[in-house]
Amino acid sequence: MPLAAERHQRILAAVRKHGVVRLADLVHQLGVTAVTVRRDVTLLADRGLVQRVHGGIALPHRVQGRPAREALSGPYGPMATRALVGMVVPSVEYYWPPVIQGAQTAVAAADGRLIMRASRYDDAAEDRRQVSFLLDRGVQALLVAPTTSGDAALELMRWLGSSAVPVVLLERRPPEALATLALDAATTAHPHGAGLAVRHLVTLGHRRVALFTTRRSPTSKALRTGWQDAVAALGLPPHDGLDMEIPSYGAPGWAQAYTDALKQVAGLGVRALLVHSDREAIGLIEQARELGIGVPRDLAVVTYDDEIGAASDPPLTAVRPQKHRLGMLASELALARLADVSGEWPVHRVELWPNVVVRESCGTEQDPDVL
């Protein structure tokens, strides 16, 4: 059996010579098992040296000569029209409906059709099942928000990267282990949004800002990073003990947990909160009122999401991700990628900044404004 380095060189030589090589042919040429070939191909693909395609590997660039499609102008150039676009998201409830609506708006404007399937958070197998359904359905482009953690997620990402149709990741990017995976992505700058919230509270005189997130929040990690970075960049006092994890609003024991958390930050002299998300912020205000803590008199609150923040009492100052616009941009990116026939399409990583919508929960008397 040839050594791994020798096998890798022979694989690269074969793909350079033929352009596309079947895995079955590599097994025969190298005289090794299919498991060994798949392991070698995975390593080479992760390094960006080959591209996985159905049943084999190819050079890490797009195949030339795809038939042209009628196109219209878009933000990324000509866009394909009358396309069937598939979309897989982890939920059709919280967070995702505006993203779906934005995607539908853009696809409909191009006289296309969007087919949406719901998966689950942290379930790579279900993600793949739903994507496979859409591919069998004949979609020409994909918008996908897959899970990104764990070995199964890595294999899912590799599979998406080998897709014969354009794939745009939604609110996800390939993990560091797959840094060269050439997938387009449209994301929200959640860490920046957390930093905007901290800075707004600092302009109002606060020097310590507690972060409240829920255990099930997929955005919590990014918000925590942005909160920590802003605290460090602004030279604020130590924030030890101010990263608070709370149950979802309405979950068993939520009221007592919120009361305990509010007492804890009050005991530390903290009078400003960044909360993810609106429901939890509203629940905290309810429990604060039970404790005799007035908002904004005694406590400033900023929520992250702004789905129902304006209906709170008082109305919540909020960091608002541009979800509808994100869905539109992802669709426009996929349609532009579909229309491109040059073979030179660069990888696009589009990132949208959230806005801060100022209302009354931080103590301002001004009219609502967007920073």
C-alpha cells in the first residue's frame, strides 16, 4: 500500500489530468480500500486542494460552460429568473419568519419560486434529509441554515460544498476546520450588535452592563463575544459574574429564576441589562416590577431582536437584526451565482449590521430613532 503522502500526490495528479475523477477509479488505481480513499479525499478537500462532487472529486473551481439563463440586474450582477430555489431553516417560528419572507420577496421578484423546508437545531442528519428532499425536487439553488458544530456538521458542510447547485449559507459560516470551503454566506454581525447596545448604555452613563441570554439561544455565543469585546474596548470595570444564563420566558420556574438573577445584579450595583431576546426582556421587566425595581427609573434594559419590543411596557430599546433584508440578500446572491457562467465567481460573505432602535426602556424621553 502506498504511503499517505504518495497517495495524495497520485490523487492530485489524476484530478489535474482528468478534471473529474470517480472515487471508484481511485480505489482501483491506488490499490487501497474505499474507506482509505474517502479519508484521503476528505483531507484534501478540507485543505482546499480538491472539490468533492457527486461520486468523485474535481479541481477546486467551477466547471466551465454551464448554459446561460435569462437574467435581470441585481446587487451582485445579473440574476437568474424563473428559478426554483430551496430553503432549509431550523425553525419556522422564532427569528426565521422574516428571513423566509425576505427570501420569498427576492425570489418572487425574479419570477421564481421558493420551496421552504424546516429542520431542527443541532441536527445535521435532519438538515441533510431536508436538503436531499429539495435536490430531488429539482431546486436550482439552495439557502441553508445548517448546524455547524460536531463531526456530523463537518461532514454536512463538506457535502454542501460539493453540491452541483449554488448554496448560500444563512446566518452560518463554515467552521475553522473547513476554512477553505467555498460556500457563499449571508450573516448578521451579532457581535457588533451587542457592542452597539453596550455603547448606547455607556453614553447614558452606565459603566457596567449585565448580559442575559437563554440556554437555547443559538445567537448567545456571538452576543457574548461582542459584549466582552465592547467591555474591553471601552475600558469598563471588570464584568465578572455579569454573564447571566436564564431559562426561556414561560419555561418552568422562569419567574423565580428571573427574580434571583435580578437580585444578583442589583446586589452588584448593576443598573443596565442587555437581554436576548424580547420575551425574556419583557419577563425581566415584569419581575423587576414585583421587586419594586422601576424600568427605566432604576434599571435600563436593551433587548436584542426587536420582534415585539415596541409592545412592551415601557417600550424596549432594541438592537434589531435586519432579518427581512438578510433573506432578500441571500436569495439575490444565490440567483446571481446561478446566472454566472464565467466560472470565476468569487466566494461572497455578506454581513449585515443590526440597528439600534431607541425607545423608553433606557430612560430616554426622545422620539424613537435609529442609530
